[in-house]
Amino acid sequence: MNPTIWSFKIASSEQFLPILNLYRACGKEMLAQGFANWGDFYPTETQIRFDLEHQHLYGLYDENQALAAVAVLDELYPNAYQNIEWIYPSQRPFYLHRLAVNPQLWGKSLGKIIMGRIEQQAIALKGDALRLDALQINKRLIHFYENLGYAQQGQLVWHGDAWPHPFLCFEKNLSL
């Protein structure tokens, strides 16, 4: 897919329902594939509204402005990361959360496109490291991040009782 036809921008609160629907469609598809980390409970409506209100939620849109993918990019240090020994501790890090691509568009390189745009945005905001986590049993997602140059920390974080499996932490230096 040609990345130039895609626009990437901060999502507006008027897009709450399409964003919620995209997350729920992803959750349903992930459940069908054996990953119970999203389902119909994550992200919560409160989390989505917070992300929209604070302008942390970004959307990737096609030429007709249809929502194709979303992600949250912020500088808010997750509590679950307290004990993680990052490779770049002195960097100004940004954190990626809740990346989701419309399941009807899976396999069309949109994950790679939105990750490139997220990295560009973090750099534009003066960030020089991007950190994220991925469900430990989702080997395809782990491989995806590694292919994009993310270093696996080898450390696990737990996000609470709703998730039966831990998450692996990843980091990428954006200043190279």
C-alpha cells in the first residue's frame, strides 16, 4: 500500500464512536485468534475519552478520511514500567499504547505505516526513544516490533488481573 495516501493526525472527540468500534472489532478478532487481552473490555470508554481529551490519540485515515488505524502516543510513564531497566534511561521517551488496525485491513502493511508515522511524531515532539509492550504470547506482534528495530528488554510487566499473560517490554532509540 502506498503510504502517501494515508493521513495521520490527532483524532477528535467527534470520532469517539468510530474509534470505539475499531477497538472492539480488533478485540473480537484477537479473541478469535486466542488473545484475550482486549476483548470488549479494553480499552475502556473512559481511557479512550481521556486519550482524546488530552490529544494523545492519533488516527490513520484513508483518502476518504475513513479511520483505518489508531494509536496512543504520550509521555505518561506507566506505573507498570517502574522496575524496567531501559536501554536508554537518560533519553526523553515517549510511550505507545493501544495500537489497533481495522481487522478488515490486516495484512496490508498498515501497522508498519502507522508505526512509521508514530515514530516521526515522537521525533517531532522532541522524543528520542519510543517504548511499548506486547502480549508475551502474541509471537506475531513481537516479531513485528523486532522487525521494526525495537529491542526486547526481556522484562515482563503485568497490567492487572484482567490479563492472564504478562507483556514484554520493547524500546527503540529514535535519535539514531
